[in-house]
Amino acid sequence: MSGAGLSRRALLAGVAGLAGASLVGCRSPADARVLRVGCMGTLAHAPSLIGLHSGRFERALSARGVRVERAVFGAGPEVMSALLAGAIDVGCLGPVPAVTAYVRTRGRAVRVVSGAASGGAALVVRRGAGIRCASDLRGRRIATPQLGNTNDLSLRAWLRSQGMDATEYGGEVTVSPMKGSAMLAQMRRGMLDGAWVAEPWVARLVADAGAVVLIDERTLWGEGRFATAVLVMHRGYHAMARENVRLWVEAHSAEVARLREDRLRGMRETNEALRAIVGRGVAEGVLAQAWGRMEFTTDPLEETIGAMARVGMELGMVPRGSIAGLVGSV
């Protein structure tokens, strides 16, 4: 969705939509022979993208006669909706949709079983728009990838911390969810003042739209680390095929280790996976800039997920409730 900001009712309805799917999809015993993996075409998902494209995920499960299928989504709430509907079994996404789903289902549907990435998110603003500090955002239009996703929450929380708010809360900043390609086109035309996004869109907007980084989200966290992407499993699938989930988490951890040990190989394999799975890669210079703002890790950074949950509840974007048990092991 793009254009004018959403009403508060639309905001809450969009976030609540995560709970609209069934908690456990209809399954037969034969389903344990398939593991359906959901991910997104962003750099934080590089371990999943590479593992899928290289065939290493498939090989990790083939000894059990399990076939791996993939599904690619545009934003975290889409991944979580598919997970809740039983359309996928495991997924990689930002922590906020996982928190929302966990609270709404009272912990019955999903669990975070590993980290995937930290960092790689920022607020970029259009060069020449006269935006040099937070107060300059009053009366401006800022984009996020999707209503209720982790970047969306980060923007709204930061605005609140700066004494501002989104227009649907009676504030001064219009928040417009839209795809990255729309952000690029609108920023080039002067129709969009900024965007809070994840890599590679931070680097792409800087390189291709002349944007500048106003806030690197790492600077907002005490140690400069925060959960950007986590692995989430459907608890119904886990109850039926625990070993499949364990092998998937192990295979994902191996991909994280590969990315950490060889930067250049990691960038090359990520680009190959993006071209094959998403249909487009990232320019080498853009990729190098983006890579420098990211860290791949199996640590779910649970404390930062808790902080996001608390802020989300204060903003009314996440339903109030306990997240005890959200992060756990297989």
C-alpha cells in the first residue's frame, strides 16, 4: 500500500491480520516428508537464500527422505501469515511479526528457534529535502516496507522518542508502507522524503536515488546489535516432524558460519542466490556498502526482541501479553 497514511483503525486492523489465519494448517502424515521454507529477498535472509539455492538445505534433510520447498515473500507479516495459515512450516523474518503472532495465539502457534542477522536497517532521507535532524521530518512522508513489520515499528517508535508521531496517531509524519521499488521511484521523483528500510534497500536508495543515511539503527541500541531477522517454526509442524526442524536449524547455522568466515564468498553466493530466487541481484558496490552494516549471527538477541515487544505494545501495534517462551530451542 502506498499513498496517504493509514487511519489508526486501518493500522490496527493490518497488524491484527496476522492472527486471521488458522493456528495449525490441515496436515496428513505425508506432510512430514516436506519442509516448506519461507524467506524474503533481503540481505538479512542471506543464510536462508544461500542454503536454498545451493541445495545444502535439501541435502541436510535428504537422508530422511524430506523434500525442501521454498516460498519468497515481500515482508515479514506476509511470512508470518503464511506460517499461521499452514502454507509454510518454517520461516525467516523480522522479530516484530513473530512477537505479534505469538501474543495473539498465546504461544500456541510459533516459536523463535535461532537468530539470523543483526543490523542492516536505517532511516534514509532524500538529498535536497532539507532534512538534517529529527525535527525536519514534521510534515514529511516516510515509507516503510509493510504495515506492522519490524522497520515499520522502528520508525514509529523512533518518531515517538523524538516527540513526534505518525499522522494516524494525530502526529505530523505521514508513514506510507510500500515496496522498495516504489520507494526508489517516488524518491527519485521527489514524492517521498525518506524511508526506514533494511538492506539492500538502504544502500540502493543511497546509490540509485541519492538518499543519505540519517539514522543507522545500530546507533539506537546500547551495544549496536539488535535482531533484524530470526528463524521461526510452526509448532504444529514441529510436533509432527521435530527432527526435520532440528536439521533445518543446524543447516542454517552452518550457512551463518560460512558467511562469517569469508566475506567475499558470502557476498558472491548471496548475489547468486538473489538472482536465482528473487530474479535480480545487487550491484557489487551497493552490496559492499550494505554488507558493512550487517552481522550474521545465530544469536536471537532475545533482549532486543523483548524491547521491541514492549515498545510495540506501548504504541498499540502489538497486542499486550506475555512473550515468555517465544525464544527457545528445537
